[in-house]
Amino acid sequence: MTRTKLILLSILAIGGLVLLVTPGHVSRAASLSNENNTGDNTVTYNKDIAPILYKNCTSCHRAGEVAPFTLLDYKDAAKHAQQLALVTQSRYMPPWKPEPGYGDFQDVRHLSDAEIALIKRWADNGAPEGKPSDRPQPPVFTDGWQMGTPDQILKMPEAYKLYAEGRDVYQCFVLPLNNDDDKYVAAIEFRPGNRKAVHHALVFLDNTGTARKLDAQDPDVGYRSFGGVGFRPSGGLGGWAPGASPYRLPDGIGRPVKKNSDVVLQIHYHPTGKAEMDQSTIGIYYLKTPPKQIIYSLPLAQPRLDIQPGDHNYKVTAAFTAPTDVEVVGLAPHMHLLGREMKVTAVLPDGSTKPLIWIKDWDFNWQGQYLYQQPLFFPKGTKFQLDAVYDNSTDNPRNPSSPPKRVTWGEQTTDEMALCFISIVVKDEAEMASMRRAFIQQMAGGGRP
């Protein structure tokens, strides 16, 4: 079996990953600049800034969360006023990577130009508080299970110790499901044990016992693995990022879990400056009846990467033509540290195009999985095309190699990937298998347009 085919099989297995939703809120920037300033042009915290922060920032910027300071009250916001103006103008915060107009996604955390201008005016004018009566009610956050008691609760077997300093850590933990039969999952909820240290988490499946062997070889709690989980997983259940809210799939739709499966929880830890302990938990909600449809993630990829040292504009493309009608519910782009830009487009049989996503400032630490407002229907013969750009020069501050070296496909920090999971709805596992066969056939031919 060729290396390319092995890579394709691995990509297909990882394709069981499904969407996580990162909450944000639809902005109302235009109304803020007009309604709230009628008769008074002074921008204040209570009238203008608190609504923006409450809707877009406080899910992370509150006590016990991953953000370094809270933004739930005026004193804390005013203390960071100039910083807020700087990071919003540069669009470093809030962390929302997709470009506007390239996909109509749920829970968008993209500030409008008017909202950003309001924050700058407020900071430049000394960050006035305003009238107490203008301040909206602060958001209320749920502490317990947000969707009720799960059908099954999995907890890391031991607490993991994260050292105070050093690089970010990607650690995998094996959590047995002990399921004697195939099951279908309607929802999961991940609860980080230490919100300050947990940057994000991905939930994979393994019914081969491979993850247990990798765990046994590593003396630490769990085992270390960057990029993927170190083997070909049998599926996935989704993930979590700071501020994420769990969601339940529509009635009759589920994610398949083969019998005798283990959950493999990959957690991205970020050192905080002091030693931290984490023992995170996952709640699983099963379908009570067999599903009418299942979610399948089609992994559009180009494994033939050969990025030469010094190349600051290396481009690759991949394409897959759907053998049947396709309903797309979301997607999840994935590259490593050399990635600079990714765009995914649907080309319909009549030649018209529909943009699915465009991230032109890729950041591995803020990769996400994006759910559309409404499922997108595409007819048989639609071509899904991925275009990606990489920077393997010394100008790339994230380049893990100094000096730069040749880079090919792989799971290590110094390797790269060109991959986007396109989540589609299929009626059954037979249809999913048919889609997989078509994918392998086309990708084995190069996966090029």
C-alpha cells in the first residue's frame, strides 16, 4: 500500500470529527452608533460598550475562564480600554477567523466596523462610565450540565499536571465507553476541569485498542500527540473551545459510535505561568431510537505537500466532485504552523460558485469548526475545491524550524496538513460508504481540480 493511500485512509478516519459551535452573537453595530447616541454623542460604557462586551467577549473574559482578565464590570473594562481598542482594531480579538461574506455561520463573533469605532472613541475619550440606568443586565452563565444530566459521563482517569512554563501541550486521554452495541450520539458536552489552562479539546473514537497501547507506552497521564492522535481513529464526536456552548443535533440525526469504542480526548493546554492541574469531563447524550440520517465529515485534503525552505507563498489545491446530491451542514479547516490562508468553494454543475469559507489569516491556536445557519444543498456533480497557502520562510513568526526546512504531510509540529472536514448529512452508513469510496478514488488520482 502506497504512503499516499495510507494518508488518505487516515484522513477518512479522522473525518468522523463533527462540529463544535463557538458562541458569539449577531452584532447590531449600526443601531448602536445611531440609536444609542441620539441627542448625545458621548460614547459610554453603560450605553454603548457593555452591550458589545457582553455579547462577544464575556463568555471567555470572566472569572475562572481562559482569558487573563474579566470584562464583566466597568472598572475592569476601563482599565483595559486602550488595549481593547488596539486588539479590536487589529481584529486579533474577538477570535473569529472566517471572512464576512464567505459562509453564513451560526454564533458569529465578528465585530462590525461601527462597533470597533465605538470602542476606539470610548477609549480615546477617557473611557467614561455613563448613566447606571443605561447599563444592560450582565449575562448569566450556567454552572451545571447545560442540557440536563447526560446519559453517560466520562472523566479523565487522573488529574494531568501542566508545567508552569514552556510550549503548549497536546495530550490525549483514553476514556472507555464500555458499549456492547453500536450507538448514535445526539450531543456531547465537554466540561474543562481547569478553564485557565485548557485552550481547546477534540473528541475522537477508537474501536481498535490502538489508543490504549499508546497510552500504556507513555508514563505520564495520557500520551503526547500534536496535530492528530497518533493513529487512524474510527470516528469523532466533536470538540470544545473557550466559550463554546453544547448543542443537540436536529431530531432523527445522529453520529455513529461502533461497539467496544473508546473516547480519545485530545486537549490543547496552554501554560499559565504556574503549575496547573486538570481533570476534565465529557457528558454524552445518546439517541433513544435509530437515526433517520447520520452526520459524516468528508475530509477534503491534499496530502502531496512538499514545501521548500524559504518559500513564503507555497500554494496547493484539492477538489472532490460529489457523486450524489449533498447537504452540507458545516466545515472545519485544518493546517499547522506554516499555514497562512485557506479558502473552500463549491462549483456547481452550471459553473456558478458558492463560497463556503475563507480564512486569510490562519492561526493554529484559533482553529474552529463552523456550523451554517441553514444546511446548504448542492446537486450531484458539484465540485468542492480547497485552496491553501503556506509560508515556510523566516518571515513567518510561527515557523517551528529555524532555519526553515523542507516540510511534507504529517502529524508532528514540524509537519503540515492541507485539510478541511466538510460535514454532510447522509441517510445511512451505506450511503456514507459510497461517498467514502468515491472520495478515495478521486483523491488517489491526486485530488486536483
